[in-house]
Amino acid sequence: MILAVPSIFPNSPQNIYTHHLNLINLPQSNQSFQSYSHVLYNMKIIELEILTDDLEATGRFYNGTLGLPFIGSTPQTRVFSSGDSILTFRKSENRHPIYHFAFNIPYDKVYEALEWISEKADPLFLPEGGHVADFSSWNANAFYFKDNNGNILEFIARYDIELEEEKPFDAKSIQSISEIGIVVEDPMSFASDLVVNQHLNYFVKSKPGEGFVVLGDDHGLFIIVSHQRPWYPTAIPAISFPTKVTVMQDELVKTFQFPQG
């Protein structure tokens, strides 16, 4: 059942898409893990809204440094276009929020994108050495860097999304936001609730585990992790902060509001 509830992000800018939004406040659940199989195609993240303590510096980083088009603002928000997705930051006060999220990039541009980002931010070293992670089970390569807030950003090239690009890599090469990290007490039960009640799918390339469960597909993923689990490739512990994410699933648009931990 889908419940309409008050937003933790009051007075949000009007969504640029014309659609019906189902706003869901997801409680922590003790429901045991169950295996369900639902058909789900192209769960695309079309809008992500998260917090920042510094709107001005965030605007300079995402527009000035990364080159994401600036598409709107209020005294409390800054809104950017990131390929097929919208990225919104909402002002917070002394909360020091840190998130993990990822952008899809063309599968043939990972090393060119690494060189491009190296001129703008410091790529993070991996525990196993180097900068580019080989996620063979996901058929993907990725690298990581931080924004001005300390958020852990990822550029990921997924070889099962066959989209090449001939022009040199730049901000316009970013395809979409493809992952958002969600921090909860019990990832297995939380994910099971989403699968059973909201008809999401377990990501077929990632086996669910006690502290790490992935829902969605290559176009859009919920990375559900337990509290204090380090965000790869850092030692930064995962902490829950308010997150609102709008997805398109089987032509149905839903907005999920995840609770603060």
C-alpha cells in the first residue's frame, strides 16, 4: 500500500516532470528476508534530493567545477541537471551530511573521464591500489572522488548499457544518476519490504547480504547498507540522512522518502 505523508523536505521546488508522485515514507521493518521475483525494467532515477550545509560552495562545485547545468534555485535549494536526472541540494544547518551516489557514464569513457575529473578533484585511491575499480560481477568499471561536502561520488561505466560516445568526455557525457546509498538498521528486511510492497527487484548482479543489499537495475540502483558500514573505497562510516529519490519504474513514477536514522 502506498501512503501519502508529509515531506521531510518542505516547500520543495516543483518537479520539472509532469506526473503523479506517490510519496512514500518507509519505516524500518522487522520482516524477514523473502525472495520475490518481479519484472522490473529500467528503474531510472529521475530526481534526487539531499542535504548540504553549504549551498553556495555546493553550487560552485557542481556548476563551476563539474559543469553540471544550473537549472533553478530558492533560498533553500540549488538544482542541477545531470544527464537524464535532476540533482537537488537542500540547505541544512550543522548536520554535516555525507552521502554516496553515482553517475552513469559511457562505457568507453572511463579512463578519459578519470583524466577529466583529475583536473577538477582528487580521485580516491582504492584499497587494492589504483583508481579504477573492476566490478567484474557487475560488468562495470568505476572510480570515486569527493565533492565539497565530502560526499563520495562515483562515475561508473556499465558495459551492459551499450552507449558509446565519440566526442571528448565532459559534463554533458554524464548519462544520469544511477545509484543512491540508503542507510538503515537492517538492510535485508528493509529491502524485502520494498520488494514485497513496492514491487522493486533485487539487482540480479548482486547477491543480498546482511549489511549490503542492492535493488534495481543498471539504470538505477538503491544501495542499501547497514549503519556504520564504511563507504567503499573509504573508511567513512555510513550514516543515515534525509533522502528523497524519484524513480520511474515500468512507466510509473514514485517518490521515495527515506527516514533519518
